[in-house]
Amino acid sequence: MITRDNFTLEHVLNLKKNRMVDSFILERSIYAFGLLEALCRVKMPFIFKGGTSLMLLLEQPRRLSTDIDIIVSPGTDIEHYLDEAGKIFPFKKIERQIRKGKNSIEKRHYKYYYDSPLKSETPFYILLDILFEENHYSKIIQKPIKNDLIITEEPYYEVRVPSIDCILGDKLTAFAPHTTGIPFGVDKELEIIKQMYDVATLVDFIDNFEDIRKSYTRTVLSEIQYRGIATNEEDVLRDTLESAVSIASRGKYGKDYDKYLRGIKSIITHVYDERFSAEKAAVMACKVMHIAACLLKNVSYKPIEDYPSYLKAEIGNSKYSKLSKLRKFDMQGFAHVVKTIEILQE
């Protein structure tokens, strides 16, 4: 279980040492796990998903996330569980909001307030997003609530979470800003880049392509229905692909790179243990191109094992010839571009 030592100024500052991460984002990430465990302690039935779940799925946290996203079966009476969770330290009060999409799928948002040690005990909140929907993931696993951010002791509470492959399929639908993804808007660029970052991170851990495909199809159809938009799975995948190309080319393709760049600069203080940059974002975008192409053509994803072997590949006559410059700067990114082009030409 999570100990009270987590909710102190000393713990936050200790984690912050020698890292570029924002202290307040770090604090909120810790408190998010406090809320997650509170929901488990009151035995609420749910599936944990979203960006914060990656901090449990991966061996080490990569990107900090401060919200709790869960799925609950339609018709579940959750109010008692939520009230009881709000009584558990360090939370003080709850605010509620209910919203329905165009297909009547219900979403509820709850703010769990706590006294921030970094902000001189000023009240702040962790956002709990609840989607009322039947489970559509092919594989659900149990993960103990523990990682490098939080101080824990036995017994550990466990949470149900989709596998990495299933989360990857889900996340990919969120990086499609012109269709089902987080749209461009005031201060939305950061949220868009978060999705790209997460997808690229998860690509390194792919185990079962079929689980990715099933998760993607089910999620994208649900998102299209929820938004009531006139599009289809192929259009959304092309949206993802072209968005990734814009980032990989650093603006040589598409018209949105200035917006993406704002998001890239903003995410720097959210990345836990590495120095992020536009160059790194370009390489990550190449991975997103690769997995999007696999789904678009229904070709199973195969990890690249020998990056140098792709350096001699010629892409000058392809649609993405302007990405040839990656050959000089990052052979990993270039290899993913070559694979993307090969798959799209099949």
C-alpha cells in the first residue's frame, strides 16, 4: 500500500532532484496514485486505463500523468464507492460533473481535492474520468500499485488494467487530431503530443499485434460514435499517419508543425527521466508512422532488429522522400520510415 510519506514536500523534492520535470506535475502524479489506491481500497469495480496506467505497466515511469481514467460497466452504482474513496487520506472533498456524448454514452468527471504541500496547503485536485462502457479489451491483467514514484509497503493493492498492446491500440485513436483524437484548440497541443509520446513509448514493448488491432478497431468505432462524426477507421489511421509525418519531418509535410512544436516544448517538464527535444520527438513520430501503417494495411508489426541495415535504402522516389535527411541524424528513425514506406507500398 502507499504510505503517508508520499504526500509530503520532502518526497516530492527528493524525486525532483536533478530532473527537468515540473515539481507540481510530479506532486499531482503521486496524488493520482493515492486516488487510484483509494478506489481499490473501497472495492470499486473498474478497469484502469489512460496515460497514468502506463506508469504501472512500464517498468519505469516515462511520462508523468496526473489524471485517473477508468471504465465502469453501464448501470453500476458508483456513488457510494466514490464517496467512501473521498474519505481516505489525503482527500478533502469531491466535485461532480456528468456529460453524455451524441450516442448517449455517459462520462462522468470528479475532482478529488487535496491540500498541496508544494502550494502552501492550497487546495488542488486530481481529476477522475469515468467512462460507462462494457470492456472491449482483449486482455486485462492485474498490476500492483507500485513504481519508482511512490513509497509502498505490503500488502499491495492490485488494479485491473489492459495489457500494453491493448492500451497501445486505444492510445493510437487519441493521436488523430483531425478525427477521433484530441483536437487542436486552446492549450490542446500538449495533450496531443502526450498521446504521440505514449504511443511511441509503447511500440517498444509490442507483444501481440492482434490485440492491438482488435483494441484499435473497437476503440475507434466507439470514439466515432461518441463524437457523431462522419469518418471511418481508415481515415483516422491516415490522420494519425500524416500527423506523425509532420512531426518526423519537422514541418516539411503538413501545416500543423508549429502547433505540434508548442506541444513538444510543453511536454519537456512532464518527461520524468530523460531530456526531451524536437529531435527526439521526430524519432518517436517515426515509430508511430510504422505502427499506423501496419494497422492501415493489416500487416503484423515486426520489431526492427538491425537498424544499420536500413541505411542504404533509397526513399527518394517515395511519397515521404523529404524524410531522407533522417538517415544522417538518426538511423533508428530512418529505419522506421523505410519500413513504413515498404508496408504502404505492399
